Amino acid sequence: MGRAFEVRKNSMAKTANAKTKVNSKYGKEIYVAAKSGEPDPDVNQTLRRLIEKAKKDQVPAHVIEKAIEKAAGGAGEDYSSARYEGYGPGNCMVIVDCLTDNPNRTIKDVRLPFTKTDSKIGTPGCVAHMFDHLAVLGFAGDDDEVVLEALMMADVDVIDVEAEDGKVSVFAPHTEYFKAKKALEEAFEGINFEVDEITFVPQVHVEITDEEVIANFDKFINMLEDCDDVQNVYHNATIKN
């Protein structure tokens, strides 16, 4: 897969206000996972993954506990997932994943960044076919063959394993996430995952070099991330200053 995957950097945690938004989005996602399954991370693998991810992003324990308690109590909102696709500045492809209790409000909020940046929101599936939905695990190392052997011995369906600059990256179908992570933890004691996510990886990238387009792209992404219902934004833009 070469350098096709670039770790998504969450730039939202730069201010106290932005940190509050990160906490809120994690709280909502944890609540949904706990409500749709068992509110016990020892039983609910999806919930456990989200809790581990939230802790890595320094989400306070009380935010996590409150979301789980709310779900266990049976009260609260009914959220549904919503996905929007389209073309952003520089003709990059964009996927926007949301959790919403008011679809009419959400589509209005998501459509605005497209409108304000001369971008185009499209129909479902218009760009998703150009992304791979993958589990991505990254950790320190330089021997991809040993890692691949460990995964194959555990019967994990691996798409690619690459070693570069002292880092090993494992790519697998998103359905193999838990199996792949468990196999690596059992094979390599004390392994520390620097990248640990289920994400959309673009099959092709679009380079954006024009300063005006870059500024418009930044505005576009920031407006999307400011939407309360938006959980994740995926794109295939590569910024070249």
C-alpha cells in the first residue's frame, strides 16, 4: 500500500472549546455503542475499542462513565448514523460520518460547509467506492515479515504489512480489527499501538498546491468539524505548501 495511508491528525484539541467538542463527540459515540450492545466493555468489543481510543485522546474518565451510565439507564436520545459524501475544495473526495437525533438538522448543518466553499455534496455512494474501509494498526518495528507471519498464523485476513522509518503498519479489512489486534498483542508482548483505528483509506490522492484552495479546504474541514453531529471526516486531499 506504500505511502497511500497518512495518519489522520485530529487538530480539534488545540483549545479548551475544541477539547469540549472532542469530549462531546466521544461521549455520544460511546453512548451509542453501549446502548446498542451491552454497556460492559468486557463483553462489548466496540465499546471497549472506543473507550481505549478516548483514553488515548485524553477524554476524562467522567465523560466516559457518564455516557455508559446513561446508556445503561435506558434513557436519553435515540441516535442514528448518517453518512454524506461529496467533493470538497480542489475536487477532493469527502466522506462525512454523523450521529444524529434530527436528520433534517444534520443535513442542513453538513450542507452549509459545502455551499460556503463552492463544494458539492453528492448522492450516497458517489465517492465511497474510492475508499477502502480498513483497520489500521501501527507500532514501532522494522520487520514486516515477522509481523505478517504472526498474523497469518492467527488466520487474520491481512491486506498489507509495511515497514518504514522504524514503524510497522498493518492494514486489514475493518471486520478483522479485533482479531488482528489480539493476534499482535499475543505475538508481541508489551506492544504499543501508535495508530489504532478503523478508517476510510483513499485509493487515490488529490494534491492541493494553490494557497487559495488550501485556505478554502481548511475552512471547509473546520466548518464540518464544528458541526455537533459530525463524528468523522475522511478525504483524499494531500496538501502541498
